Amino acid sequence: MKIKTKYPTAKSAEELAELLGLSKEDAVEFELRSKLNRKIIDVVKKRKLTHAALAERAGTSRTRVTALLNGNSKNVSTSLMIRILASLGVRAKLSYSAIKLAA
């Protein structure tokens, strides 16, 4: 009989940070970077661009673009994600809201 292992799941960046023992500030960064990454993926899919075409437009390597389009932004800077969006004709817009910080 195969034993099912129950893994913890996170429904938000804040829950993920908590599960990983990271700060709420880290959660804010996760959320921002995740949203940037998702937008890049959405725009590229809609425009049916190749990884090479996007890399050339953004002035970066195809390896970095491939990582982003596979949802892996670990080794890609936030500034590069913003530059990639700009190369696609998309402007990133920030909004601000309060978060509860530990005392």
C-alpha cells in the first residue's frame, strides 16, 4: 500500500513565506515578482513570440527568457523583468497598500 504524504500548500505569497520561515517583506517581493512573471508569460502567449525573438527585443539571453517563460524567475532580476515588459510595450504599474508587520 502506497502511503500518501501530505505536503503543505500555500495559497498566497504571504503563506508561502511563512511556510519557508521568511519575512512578510519577502512575501511582498515574491508577490511583485510573480505578477511581473505572469504578465510576461501572458503577453508572450498572446503575441505568439518565440523565446529568441523576445530575447532579442529585450536585449537579454534566450536562456533567461526561457527560464521566465517557464515560471522560473530565480536568477532573473526584477529590473530585467520590467525591461522585458517594456520591450513588449507594457508598462508595469505599482500600487501600494499597508501590510501587517510583526511587532
